Amino acid sequence: MKKINKEQLLSILMSKDASTTFDELANITGYHAKSLIRINSKIKKGIYPLNKHKNQIINEYTSNNYKTNKEFYDYIKYKYNISYSYV
């Protein structure tokens, strides 16, 4: 089964009701149930990178003159607590 994109996954997890199990969501999304539990836990703790940071990161990159992409990544990584793949 093909996985859905992350935006759709986040939308589904954020609107999940108590009667829906992670096994059911795994069948719908193509993600493993344990991965869904981990992502959902991070969302609830506020440490999963949501799209709200996307525009802030783009503005940060365009407004400042970083010498290298790595310099920019190091700054963003610690500011927003995100991975390189997200940037």
C-alpha cells in the first residue's frame, strides 16, 4: 500500500477520535501502527515539526545571508528542533 503524504497524515492524526485504533489508521495510511503511535505522541508533546514552521524557515533563509547551507541548517536545527530532511 502506498503511504499518504505527511500533511495528510498529520491531519488524520490530529483529528483522530478515541474510537479509532492505530491499527485501523495503519491500514488506511500505509504507515506502521508503531510509527503512528510515535508520531502522535510527538505531536501531543509539541515536538513534531508541523507546517507552521515552514513559512518561518523560508523567511529565515531568505532574510539572512548564510555562508553555507550547513550553517543555515545548524541554526534552524537548534531553533526549531527539526531534522535535515524537513529543511
